[in-house]
Amino acid sequence: MTATPPAPPATAAAAGAIDAKKIYGVGDAAVHALDGVTIAFEPGRFTAIMGPSGSGKSTLLHCLAGLDSLSEGAVYIGETYLAELDDKDLTELRRERVGFVFQAYNLIPMLTAEENITLPLMLGGTKGDKEWIDHVIDTVGLRDRLAHRPSELSGGQQQRVAVARALASRPTIIFADEPTGNLDSTTGGELLSFMRRAVDDFGQTIVMVTHDPTAAAYADRIVFLADGRIVAEMLEPTVERVIDQMKQIGH
């Protein structure tokens, strides 16, 4: 592990990475999944991460979220460097300051929608801000589905439960890994519209990995990876511009 770089200014970024490297294997068989990535994510913005298969986009997301560790470099949430935390503190940080939305929903089958939404708060020994949670539930349109278990919900409803769960603790940042991957285009569009609203209306910070140009076009900014490195960035993206950029980097 390299020496910890100076702390980022408190207002500079919700999260970020400094010269992040992730290497799998050794010697000639070593694979550089991340090869010196430095990036910052501004608060209150929606960022998409794109790139060909094997470009390192999911590895970067997992390292930023503390689900995986770097080989070299540093990742931080706010002013906290994840490498400086022990397992207990890292678990607490993920529960209180980070929200997650995965392609596979990751809901607990025996819990109701409401229990799934509030589970991270309960695990932390708190009930959270009831007014805020009610607002989130109403915004994602789940009020009449709170007593239902995941098996009684459609895929789109399950993913809305997952997004509501991510928002319930008002985290510093939400990481979403292919959140529309299991949804049809209409349901996916509804979910992305809600995530866009979470940024615009709630001031939420979202970082989303996606391979879908239509999904990426909902973001304020797109970061393109190839071979573990950032190769391009785009502000105010459109679907057409995203497709052109992906062609250039060999999607």
C-alpha cells in the first residue's frame, strides 16, 4: 500500500480515487484491472461510468464503495480514506454514508418492501428520519406495496425498493452497478428518471456503472474507461454522443 496522500478538501468531492491500481495475479499473469485511476465525484451530481467489458468499471465502483480493496493508491468517501478503517469502521461507513443499488436487487426474500427499505437503518440501531423515508417511499411510488415481499413485486418494483433502501439513510453517495440491467426499457426509464430526480430534487450524489448509452445519457457526466484507465470524459451527454464515444474506444 502506498503512503496516504493528503486529504482532499472537505467540500471538494463526495468520493474519489487517487492513483488507484488493482492488480489480479502476479508476474506475467498479472491483470491490471485498474491502472492508475484518479477521479473525483462532485456532490449533488449524477456520474455514469462506461467502458468495454473488462475495462475496470465495476472494479472501480466496488473499490470506491469499499466492497473491494486496492493494490495501490487510495479511495475516499468525503474526508475518510477507506484504507485507514478497520472492518468494523468500514462496515459502519458503508451502512451510514454509502447507498448501493445492484442489478440483482439484493433484497431479503422474507422481509416486506418496507422492512427491506429500512433494514440498513435497523442494522445500525436507528429508525432514521421517518418524514424523509415517507417522502422517498412516495416518490418511488411504493406506498401501496410496503407490505409485499419481493416475490410479490415486479422486477421494476423490486428495483425501486432497492433504490429507496439506498436513499433511506440519506447517504453521502449512492453507487449503482447496472441498475437497469434486469429491467425492460420502460421500467428502466422510470427508474433512471427517479434517480435523476434524486440528484436534482434531493441533492443526492450518484455514481452508476452502465453499458447502456440511453441510461448513461441521464447523467450529468460520463467517465469512459478502457484497460483500467480513464480515456475520456463527457459533460451533458446525449445518446448519440455516447454511442460515438464508445465506438472510438472499441466497445
